[in-house]
Amino acid sequence: MVNIKEVIETNKMVEEQTLDVRTITIGISLLECIDSDLDKVNQKVYDRITTVAKDLDKVAREIERDYGIPIVNRRISVTPIALIGGAACKKPEDFVTLAHTLDKAAEAVGANLIGGYSALVSKGMTTADEMLIRSIPQALCETERVCSSVNLASTKTGINMDAVRLMGDILLQVADRSKDRDSVDCMKLVVFCNAPDDNPFMAGAFHGVTEADAIINVGVSGPGVVKKALEQVRGESFEVLCETIKKTAFKVTRVGQLVAQEASKRLGIPFGIIDLSLAPTPAIGDSVADILCEIGLEYAGAPGTTAALAMLNDQVKKGGVMASSYVGGLSGAFIPVSEDQGMINSVEAGAITLEKLEAMTCVCSVGLDMIAIPGDTPATTISGMIADEMALGMVNQKTTAARLIPVIGKGVGDTVEFGGLFGYAPIMPVNKFSCADFINREGRIPAPIHSFKN
């Protein structure tokens, strides 16, 4: 059982080390909203979300007040909309009406973001899947809170290269539609390999079809807490280092467990998982890259970075699973560029490149995340970068993703400002050599041999 003493113990973490509950996310099944009439689908979706999540913001504020724990975001994830709109939507524009409905429903209940404008196409695309994907540029441009994700690959099915090729084009269309705002809408779109059904973090959250009617998932973050703890063991052995990370992750996860249990009780919705992710922010001292430097690297990206990150990720997970029986989602260390001041510093110092970031994604959560690239990068090159990340997830039997931001009108040497939690990012150089002939092949890359376990 979680008790108030554990919360009191973490009070200093909250006040001085930027510990927060990054999000309470309500996952909502929309399967009961399926209908052949588009107007009815939209009404059912709106009614379902605004009924289930009506007290989300109120309860989050109550928990903040009662326990003194900041809850940064209130979010909603829903069943992939390609499934919900398939019977009613006859063209991409029909799916856009559902995006507007999601946006209005999220606003009505005080949710910051809503995820699930999604399609799962790791092996093939239905007509509805393809229509939803082609509607993404318009949907993201015309809404404020809607986030979109597409699962392109899995260890069991391989990589859908037709969908990978299409997503390169789609990403550039999203960038072009929001070019007057530094292509900012690309932040709301992510592609996955092995996407989890219970992820509370955006832009990749959706409510998987294996989940209950409604569920509470909580995402906790504490890079600043981990860094502060490691400052106390400078020069100590790896054993001491690992034990310190595990103990800190345990304490942070217990805070998330308390919030999850309280939110579940007060909302009358079952508890799903705690996602213990070291998700950084632009705030000074809230950086995964700074943790790596505290471990002993001059900059993130220096030789030894991948080993240090692997150790950090593993110890965070070990501490988390001791604190809660239901750790899930994307638990581990995130390495976005724009959201992490330490990562930005490493890029500006020349310590880290896209190729090094790709290597780091082999051993941590997510993947190439919040990375600004030149706006004139060809669609096939973007697809190639996505394919590489999908391959890492497929072969290593883990979740990987890509959230790339081709900033129209800007190139290497420029900086793009996103604001708020999203921070800013230097435009990173991209390999100039072509992969077009590879990307333009049709079909899919088969699943690896170790996937055959039946």
C-alpha cells in the first residue's frame, strides 16, 4: 500500500528537483460508437468522451491540492480512429470531421491533448487506414489538441514499407501546412514499431483494442531527481551508481502509484499502468542528457554514451517494477532533442549527431524524438530514417518511434522555437545520400527469424 509518509519523503523532490506527474491519461474505448452514419459517429464519440472524462480536470486539481504533487497534463487516448470511422468515412475529409469532434470533446473536459487519431498498419493498410493517414495533414492543421500516430512495423509482422513510404510524404505535407509556424504540427505526429496499447504519453497514445472500456494510465517523470541523487555518489563504483538509480526510480514510481490509485478511485475508472519515463523538459536541471554527464560524460554523445544510457534505462525499469506491479507504456529514458536543454547543448557543441542518436535508441525508450531537420529533406530520405528506426524496434523486440520535424524554409545552422514543454531545437544535418530506389520498392520487409515462436 502507498501511504502518506512516502509522499512526504518526496516533498523535497517536488519542490527542488522538478519531480512531477507528467500526465493523467484516461483511455476510452470508442468501439460502441461505430456506425455507418457519419453524423451519428461524431455525436456518439463526443458524448462518450465528454461523459467518461467529464471530471478529469477537477480530479487532477483535487489531487494536486491534497498531496502537493504537480500534475502537468490531463490527456485522453481513444481507440484508433481508423477503426471507429471505417464504416462511415468514404473519403479522407470525412475522417477530418472526427478529428474536429475529438478536439471539441477534449476542450470541453479540459484535456490538454487527445491521442488516437491513429492507424495500425504494420502488415497492411485497409481502405480506411489509408484514408485516415492521408487526412492527417488537414486534421492536424485544423485542430489544436489532436495527436496522431501510425504503427508501421512490429516484430511479429515486419515493416510495412508501403506505409513507410507514404508517411515520408505525409510528414512533409504536415510540415508545409504549418510552415508559417515553423512546421510545428509535426510535433503532433509520431510513427511507431511495436506501439504499446497503454502509452499515456503524446503524441503516441491510443487506447488499444485489448484494453477495458476505460482505464487510467499515469506517466511520471523525474530526471532532475535522478541527477540530484547521482550528485551524491560521484566517483563511486558502478554498483553504487546502479543502486542509487534504482532506489530513486522506486520512490518516483511510488508517487505515481499514489496518484494513479487516487485518480482511479475518484473517477471510478480502473487503474491501468504507471509509465515511469525519464521525460525531460527545457527547464534547467530536468534533463536526461545532464544525467549522462553526471555519470561521467563530458557531453551526451561522447564515447560511452550508449553504454551509460543502457545502464540508466535498465536501472530505471528495475526500480519501477519493484514499486508497482503494473509498469507499462514506454517506461525508461526519453532522449528528445528540443525538450531537453542538455541534448540541445550537445547538438550545438557538435557532440551528438543523428547517427549517434539512432544508436542510442537501441537501448532506451521511444526513438528519434523531437528532432528538427532541414525543410528541403526529400520525402524518401525521411522515409529511410523512419525505416531505420522501425528496423531497430523490429529486430530488438522493443518499441521504437520517430517524431521528426522538417522545418520548411530553414536549414542547418538555424534554430526553431516551439515554446512551452517543447522548447527549441537546432536544425540537425541529415545524410545527403539518396535511398530513393530502396524506399520506392513495393511491399514489406519480413519479420525477423526470431519472431517465429509459435
